[in-house]
Amino acid sequence: MTETRVIHGFHAVTARIRQQSDSVLELYVDTQRRDPRVRDLLKLAESNNVRVVPVDAKRLDGMAGNARHQGVAARVDAAQKVRHLDDVLDTLTEPALLLVLDGVQDPHNLGACLRSADAFGIHAVIAPKDRAVGLNATVEKVACGAAETVPYITVTNLARTLRELQERDIWVVGADSEAKTDLYGFRHTGALAWVLGAEGQGLRRLTQETCDQLVRIPMLGSVESLNVSVSAGVCLFESRRQRMG
């Protein structure tokens, strides 16, 4: 029996149909929506042989757990395509640029991190299987399609994975507010993995000790730290800027 889950929102549903149409079992659309955006989605579903089920808003509310679904949802195959880190790294034509998340548990933060990863051409996002949120409907909606385009790789032992990256000559850099080197003074255009910690507590001790270097984001105002997804966007932008420069 196929294990399924529900995703919702135009971005998440559209991206899933475009990227993995064979995994979309049914598309649910609010019967009251007849606007151009819905018509475009229905055309996309038809061209990819996705079954469309008209439903009322109340049923959609229940399927989406009363989240803001925008009148669309889809039931998809929950089985994730197996993605190993080696499969990503062995096919790159440029130095690796990776984002490692050490225990992010807020789905909105994970979704925003994936969106930034897609925007700045990150080759993969890596996270531990335990004590982390994982992909779900909220993550996919916030990611606005990036959950379908950026490889999201979960690992059982994060510290061991970081050491494996180092063995591949990938420089592992942790973002830490107490680091001596700031982002303005950090330059590295080779293979790089940014490591960011969980909300509130930052990098775990073992993760921090495994990093090759720690870098802090300069803070000029009164707040002490940034949200993890904002920090990810800042660090990834700077790395991509350096490469382009």
C-alpha cells in the first residue's frame, strides 16, 4: 500500500507536478475558484495526466490542517527518492556549495532555508534525521517549490558527514556569533559547506568542534542574533557573490 501525504498551496503543488508528476496521485481544487491561476494549474495537471478532484473549502481546510492552502492541495506519494550525498557531489561541474542545518525544528525556517538555497544555487541541503523537522506540507509551502528542486539529504550522524565532506576537500564553516572572524573578513571561493545551528541554541558542541572554521555575521543593531533562515540567506549570498566576483 502506498504511503501518502498532503501538500498544499500553489507553489508547492505546481512545483511537485512539474518536477515529479508521477508522484502526484490526486489534485484537489476548491470548486469556488475559477480564476486564471487555477485554470493554469488545471492545464498543467491535464498535460501531466494528474487526476483532478473538485472539493469544497471545508474539506480542503481539513486536509491542510486549517493552514492557508489557497484553494489547492494534492495527495502525493510520501516515499522520497533516495538521494545520497555522493550522488550529488559526483555530478558537480563546479566546486560544491552546500548548506548544513544542525537540528532546525521549525518548518517555516526549513522552508525559508530551502528557498534561499534554491535562489543562490546551493547544490544540496543536509540535515540530521533526528531532532530536525524534515519535509512536510508546511515546509513545502513555505519553500515555494524549492523543496522539489534542491536535494534535501538526511544523515544519521552529522559530525561523521562533516568529516566525510572534509575528506573531499570541502571547507566546513560554521556560523557562530562568538567567532573571531566575521563575514566581511572571510573569503573562500573553493568547495564550501556552511553549517548553521538550530533556533535559539545554535551549533551543537560536537558540530562546532568538527568545523574547519567559525565565522560570525556582523551585527550592528541591538539584537544579538538573526533567525536561522535569515542567517542562511546572508551566508549563502556572500559565498555566491564571492564566486561571481
